[in-house]
Amino acid sequence: MKAIITGSSGDIGKRIKKVLIQNHNTIEIVDPSSSDIDLSKDFNFTESNVDGLIYCAGTNIIDGYNNMKESDMIKMMNVNAFGFVRMCKKIKFNKYANVIAIGSLYSTETRSGRLAYAMSKHAMLAAVKTLAIEMSDMGICVNMISPGFIDTELTRANNTKDRLDLLNDKIPLGMTKSQDIANVCDFILSNNTAITGQNIIIDGGYSLIGV
């Protein structure tokens, strides 16, 4: 199996890559780094005979709509949504391949200060649903996996200890681990031939109650 992973330098992407290598002795992973391709604009990249794509790259700039620079909004749309579509266009997939876009709770929800990020993730979900239809003639499944609050270095850096304690206490299953996201990615790449166009939310029950 050949899989392409973008954004593997982050906690989630790194864990996905590690799980795939551990579970598949014959897997070939193509991992273009940010120094190889700039996802904020059109890029040169080609790969053929691909069985899976995990688009884990993303960017997030938090600010209110009055202060948000249009250039930052365009960058987020380019990296989070357009970059995903561009990558799909540049790859020659094998029949019955699986494409996974790593989304967010903000693909369906939002909050103050998340205008541009939510717009980009909503657009990404729209792309997933449309590509699921257009790529179905090759038996290719296209899905989004949307993590909730993940216990990562970035989450710990962006939240106070009191906020982290609250999340772990109030979320029914506590904050999600990167391993949980990686396990579902592995299952889809290894077994899926029928789930497509779906937004698979992995959030420990956060979206059931909100915190």
C-alpha cells in the first residue's frame, strides 16, 4: 500500500504516520514536507499508484472579523481547503483508494474569533462531499475525520491548566488522544470500501454537550 501524508510534523500527523508504519510492513509512505511544497499556493507535486491520502496539513489564525487580514483569510482557505483539492488533482489514485481530510469541529460549528478557520473547514467538508461523488466511478472513498479537543502540545500551549482540567472533566470521555485519530485513519485505509462523503467526528462526546 502506498499512502501520502501531509502535515506529519504535527502531533496528529506524526502519530498517524507512526501507526501506519507499525501496522503495515509493506507500506510506502510519501511525506512531502513544507519545504518541498507550499500549500498556500499552487505547487508542483505528482505521485501515481496511490492507495491513500491523509491530508493533515492545516493552519489556524485566531482573530475577530474586524481585525482579520484578508491575506490571512486567503492563506487559510488555500492551505485548509484549496490545498486539499489541489493535492487530490495531482495524485493518480489506484482503484478503491481512500482519501481522508483531517477536519475539525469547526467544519460544522464555530465560535468567536474563528471566522476564517471555520470558513476554510466548512469549505473542506464541502469538497469532501463533492469529491466523494465525483471520484466514486473509481471506487474511491473520500471522507473527513474531525477531531475535537486533542491532547497535543499545541492544545496545552493555547489553553490554561484550568481550561484543560475543565475539558478533561466535562467532556464525557475526556480529551481525545492523537492515537484515536490515527487508529481510525488506519482502519479506513485498510478496510473501507463503502463509507464515503462522511464527516467522522472523534471528540470524546464534546459535541454532545459543549463545554
